[in-house]
Amino acid sequence: MLAYLPPNLRDLQLPLRLRLWDGTELDLGPQPRVTLVVKDPSLVAQLAHPSLDALGGAYVEGRVELEGPMSEVIRIGDALSQALADEEPSELSRVPHDKDSDAAAVSYHYDLSNDFYALWLDQQMVYSCAYFETGTEDLEQAQQAKLRHLCRKLRLQPGERLLDVGCGWGGLARYAAREFGVEVFGITLSRAQLKLARQRVKDEGLAQQVRLELLDYRDLPQDGRFDKVVSVGMFEHVGHGNLPLYCQRLFGAVKAGGLVMNHGITAKFTDGRPVGRGGGEFIGRYVFPEGELPHLATMTAHLSEAGLEVVDVENLRLHYARTLEHWSARLEARLEQAAQLVPEQALRIWRLYLAGCAYGFARGWMSLHQILAIKPYEDGSHNLPWTRADLYR
């Protein structure tokens, strides 16, 4: 059977073992740390030019099995793809976004299982990049630091009204209400998230301060009723074509002099095209349908065109790599429990996604930016401090 393998595979020196459907094995290098079990004979020809999308898809569909640490699987898979795949420039595809398609995409990703997410997220179920002030924090500490960092950047004051766009399971909303004394209105398109988030608000006695609703960002009130606006991990679902409208809605929701914080994943390339060798295509196909990442320059341009002034930008790319490493390790340690909560294919997707994104962020395939903007008064003034010193006291 080895005669059917592409000849170029034999020239690689990777710590990878191939095991074919008949039990035949071939080591592609000394001391293999990962075994790729090929179950589908038709897959052999694809191994001559394997993209990350094709390799990941074969695993998700059960055509191959993977043995070994998932972090090593990703590293070796990328090396295999880099050595053999035909590298073609990824093209930016515009995805039409409307309320129905966006709601369906959000439901596909976030309504999977609250219990599944709880297995590997922190106790507050904060599903976004953590903030490592020293690099030695555990996940719980780093997520609390992220929530504090966001609230400090927004300069929240007791009694202010905060809009949380894409509130998830309500971790930030509850933290801001409890620790900073603000009133929070949060929105999400995920019914599963909303149900649990509301229950946690009630359990923590915050019902008088926190109101959460199922609402599309396009339907936000435009009367400037909010003192501050925060959007975490949300604009990735908006789509390139709708970014101007999204920024206009944030502008219309916040009062003059108010701050807007946008925290989210940004593209490596200025035109927003996905990363090479198929990684971005895999995520779009299996993880975030209709998701699109804009470049930092694109996002700041749209915020500016909407009338908001960008006053601070922070890159947290390596923080997200560390966050994803924590998430991946926590999931890998609970695979038996996870298998009881989600279908087998979903678990395969998430194992690849978390480990693959940790690898991708570490290598700069995409980034994570916190963009702080302000809606100036009519005369162009605002009341921000002259320096960032207050953030770090």
C-alpha cells in the first residue's frame, strides 16, 4: 500500500507517522509524536498537496483519525501543509449579512451547549481574549483582569448607563454592574446564552442593574441614551459590507462625550482576506459561518467615518494566543465529559479550532485589538484624562 503514497511525502522529515486503513505504517521522520490514521483510501491522493482546510475537514468528517497532543497535531499539520500544499493567495469573499442569516450563524456557534462551553471557559464564562498583566496568571485571574481593564478604559462611573453589544453569557455586564455600579443593557442573538445569562443575573441579585435582551444591533435605539458602549467579540459577525452601519449604530446609541470600546479579532491583511493554506476557510466552513475579519485600519476608518474619534488602540494578539492555549488544554483534559454534551463531529471541530487558533495567533495569522473611541462634543472637545495613567493605578 505504501506505493500509493505521494512520493513527496517520503522526503519530509516530520515527527509524523502515517497509518493506512490496512495497518501499514510509514514514519516521515524520527520519533513520531503524532499519528495520522488514514481511514479513507481516496484521501491518499490529497496528501500530495494538503491544505489545512482539507486536512481539518477530513478529520471532522471522520476520514482520518489523529493520535497525539492536539498542539503537536496543529504544528505538524501546518508544517506538512507548508511543505506540500500549493499556496494560492486567498481571496476575500463578500458574504451577504441580514438579520435572519446573522441570527442563524450566531445560533450555530453559540447555542451548541452551555454545559460544553462551561467545561473549558472560566467560571464567569467569558468567551473572549483574556488579559495577562504579568503572563503568570491562570485563566480565572486573566479573565477578571480583562473585565477590569475594559471597565477602566471606559472610565465607568456609578450610575452610568452601559450598552453591552454581544453580551454573551453576561460576564462583563455583571462585573461592570457589581464592581463599577453601572446600569447595563446587554444584547445577544443567542437564545441559549440569554437564558443562562439572565439566570446568573438573577442569582447574583443584579436584576435591578442588568437588563439583557435578544436584539439585533441594527435595532439599537439611536437617541444617545447610553453613557458608554462596549462590544466584545461581536464585530467579527457583522461582515465587511455592514461595518459602516454597525459603527453608525454605535455612534447613535452613545451620548456626546461618551466612550465606545470595540474589542475583537482583526485580519492580518489590509483587505481582510483569510490566512493562507486554508486555515481561515476551515473556520468559515465549520466554526464561524459568515464570519469576516476586518483589518485594524478598516475598522478605525469606519469608526471615524461614523463620527467617532479613535483615542486609543491596544494589540492583545499574544494575550489571545495564551487564552486559547488555556481553553484548548482545558477541553483536552475533559474530552470524555465533552463527548457526552455535543455530537462527535462538533467535538472534533472544537478540538481543532481551539488548538489551531492558539497556534495561529501566536504566529500572527490574525490579531486582536481593543479600539477605544469617543463621540466628541459639537465643539470637538471631550473629557478624557490627558494620559493613560489612571488605567494602571
